[in-house]
Amino acid sequence: MDRRQEILEAAAKSFSLFGYKATTMDQVAKIANVGKGTIYTFFANKEDLFNAIVVKLINEMRAEADSVAVEGASFEKNAHARLMQMLKFRETHQLYAKLIDEEKELRTPAVKEVLETIEKEIVSYIKEKMEKVIAKGELKPCDTELVAYLLFKSYLALIVDWGKTHDDELAEKRIVELLSGTIFKSLLV
């Protein structure tokens, strides 16, 4: 493994454990077992290092979402599988979960900005998938960015937010039925 990768892994570990605000370049250097100056040969500052980790996180999330898609399956089935996987990733990925907690508790501006970037990437990812299916004639033409946003926020609300204000969580089957009979029904040709 090269030095840059070692530094990225050490920084990801530090950000995951301590959050963005509490992570220092000294901590990263200690975890990576390098001098602090070595970090600066690859990254100008903590923000650059953090952004490199976030790019990696986004790529991992995209790869996980793509891994659950089934060749030849309908847009609806693959969209559901991909969105569920992205939300699972959001809840189980240690760094992502730490960022969400830090934004809620400390309102760190850099973390808020990164979470907004991740959300935009998710919407962009869904939009790309929709545009491919529209080109094949399987979906009605629509404002893909708005519909991608609507899909993401609908899944987020039903899976993450519903349980916060209700006594029970919604079963995945119920979510599929609800969205199939509403949003997806209006999109399919």
C-alpha cells in the first residue's frame, strides 16, 4: 500500500471515530505512523484530506448500489434495490453515520457541506439511471432531476424518518407497495 492510501485510511479511521471537528492532522499522522509533514506532501490541509475521503465514500456507495441491480430487471425493481442499498450504506457505514451525528449535534459547516454533496451525488446517480431507462423507452420522459430527488427523499422519509415519529417502522414490502402504486406507477410507460 502506498503512503497516500495509508494516510487516507488513517484519516478515515480518525474521522469515523472522532468526527470532522475533533480530528487533527497530528492524530492522522499518528494513526498512519507518518510525520505530519508527510501528510502535507499529499494534501494541502484537513479539508482536502476530508474531501478525498468523501469522494472515496461516494464511490463505495455507488458500487454497493450497482452491486444489487439485476441485469434485465425492471427500472422499478432495480431503483428500489439501489435506493435501499444506499440507505443501508448510509446507516451502517461508520464514517457516514458519524458525519450525520456530528451535523445533528454540532452543526459543523464543513460536515453540512459534505452531506449536501453526498445527497447531490445520490440524486445525480438516480438521475443517470433514469435517463438510461428513458432512452430505452421504459420510462416516460420527465424532469429526471426532480423525480430523482423525489424518489430519494421518499425513501429517506419512509425508511429513516418514519420510525422517529411513529411507534413502528414500515416494512420494506409496504414501502414497495406504496411507491409502486404512486411514484413508479406514474413513471412507467
